[in-house]
Amino acid sequence: MWHLTRILLWRVLAVVSLLLGLIGIPLPGLPTVPFVLLSAWAAGKGWPALEQRLLTHPKYGPALVQWRSHGIVSRRAKLLASVMMLASAIALQFSAAPFWLKLLLPLFLSAVAVWLWRRPEAIKTLPAQH
């Protein structure tokens, strides 16, 4: 019984994160790629057929494979994520959110941006030996 429950929970996480990623395509401020990455990861735990479909998807498959194999994040993805985080942090300052949130969230987003920009953008190749 526990095995079936685990598979169901992984599948629910895969579907919910994939749906959030799909909603993020037309909706500014909601990221797509992190949710698709989460969906592929969860599908790998409980829905191998969905994982395979995501990994072979014409648009998102290559980014998923590069992330999994080498931790690669494209410069475009880094830039878009950074702009969205900055916009979110600025919008938060004009909201009625508590002061502690207005202070801590930008710090957290800054740490995420630093981590993100430290990810490789391409596979490093070694110079040929002669």
C-alpha cells in the first residue's frame, strides 16, 4: 500500500509542478523552467513515462538534459530569472507585506541569483593535447 501511495504522491507533484510551469509560459512573474525541472525530477521517482516525455520534449528537453548532466543553466534563463526576481522584490516593496518580509525576501532572492549565476552556461572543454 505504501508503495502505491508513494508513486501517487510523486505523480501528483510531477503534474502540479508541470501545470505551474505551463501556467508560467504566458504569465509574467511565474517561472517555467524550475517547475518543469521539478516535474521531471518527481516524474523520475514515480512516473518514468512522463519523465521520458519531458526529457525528449523539443523545447524543454535539451535544457533538462543539460541541467541533469552538467548543472548547466543558459544565460538567457539566468537573465530572465534575475529580472523576474528583481521585479518581484521591487513590487514587494510597494505592497502591504510585513516589514520583515520586505527585508528578508530580497536577501533570499539575492542569494538565489548569486547561486544561479555561478552555474555553468556550457560544457567546459579541455584544450586539445598535441
